[in-house]
Amino acid sequence: MTDLAELLGIARDVLDGASSRFVEGVGAPSAVQKGRNDFATEVDLELERTISRQLSECTGIPVHGEEFGGPQLLTGTSWVLDPIDGTFNYSAGHPLSGMLLALVQEGVPVLGLTWLPGLGQRYAAAVGGPVYLNGQPLPRLEPSKLSAAMIGFGSFNIDGAGRVPGIFRFNLLGALSRLSGRVRMHGSTGIDLAYTASGILGGAVVFGHHPWDNAAGVAMVRAAGGVVTDLLGREWTIESGSVLAAAPGVHEELLDLISETADRVRGEVEQ
């Protein structure tokens, strides 16, 4: 099999080639309704077909994409692709959106790429690091404090149910605001995790579980020397239901805060 450095180079070229179409399509309307508050544009579908075909032809490795699915990810080797992360932003003409691509081997992300054409930023990393921004290596993450960090936070509806209920997210946001006045809600998991890997953010709280949203960023945060678990502190896997990614030190503080918030919400429910 082609080695990781070669595969990373191929992936870079493919995403570079798709960037102009990504930029041309900004503002594309919803074309496929996928559920409550979730949709895809025609550009999502077009980019996934194009990128998947090129990756398969150039590497012989199958692709699992957000829109069309693909092979299961626990065994073997697969690309995992989100052709447009931050679709609401993209469709509204907001620049905070991008293309996410990971290479997963036996369920473990070993390459991660986050392309943000609207911002002129291209993040990439292989297992072991470093993380590259526009081809230049970035320093590894240093231990830090939550009070000094910006934190990316996932979006929510306070009335939402599901795996991570909206009321818990709301309470966690309130608790976090007491310790850090620099919470950011970008509307893009890929940006939250890439910015954590690069040190712009001290950490990211991700409530989603989809591998196409999370795998690339997890690979990069790990390559940068960050800590990645789920919200309960368990080691992140491709099947995890959430992501907590942060610089050393910040991660521990965030995990304590999440535990305290869960206990408080549980106590309020039981009263």
C-alpha cells in the first residue's frame, strides 16, 4: 500500500482541485432534506461524487461519504469524506465552512485534512504530527489553562432530546461561560477541531457523533499532541457519540466541568 506521506500528498491534490468548485457554489440552496434542520445542497452531492471518484482512482481505497455512505469503518482502510462541513453556513454565504477528509485504518484516523477555501486555510496532518497549515508545520500544543483559552462549542436547541439533551448543553454552556468568557460557536465541527489542533482554540466540545464530521479533526488534534476523548472521558473511537478535544490541561478542566454539570442536571431532574 502507498505510505501515509504519499496518501497525504494525493489527498491534498484532490482537495486543492475541488476548492474552486467549492468556492463557486457558496450560497447554494437546500436540495435534499435529510431531517429536521439538516439538508444537503447540490454542491454537496457533486463534490462528494468528484472527490470520491478521484480518491478511489488514485489510491484504490474506498470512500465513505456523508451523502452516499460507503464501507464500514471498523476494519480495513477507508477514506471518510464530508464534502461540505458547515452546510448552513455555506448555503447562507458564510465563509466558515469547509471540506473534511480522513483516512481511517481499522477504525483509527491516521490522516486528517480540513480545507477551508473561504478562508484560504488548508490544515493537514498524519499520525505522529506535525500539523501543517498551508504547507507549513505548526508547533505542538503546550499545556494551558481553561481560563486563558477560547473554546469551540457545538450548536444546540434547548428543547432538543437525543443522546446529549439540549438542556444539558445549555447548562454546560452557562457553566463554561463562568470559567472562560471566550466561548465560540462556529457552526462547523471541522473548524472547531482544526482550530484546536492549531492552537487557535484551547479546546472543542462536539456533541455530534458522525465519523465524517469528527475523524479528520481527531487525527489532527492527536497529531498536535492534544487530548481527545468523548464527553465522559473515554478514549475516542470511530463509534463514539461525542468528542472532547483540547490542549493538555484544558482537557482535564473541561472534563471536570462536564462531570459537575451532569451531576447538577441529574440532581435537578430527580428533585
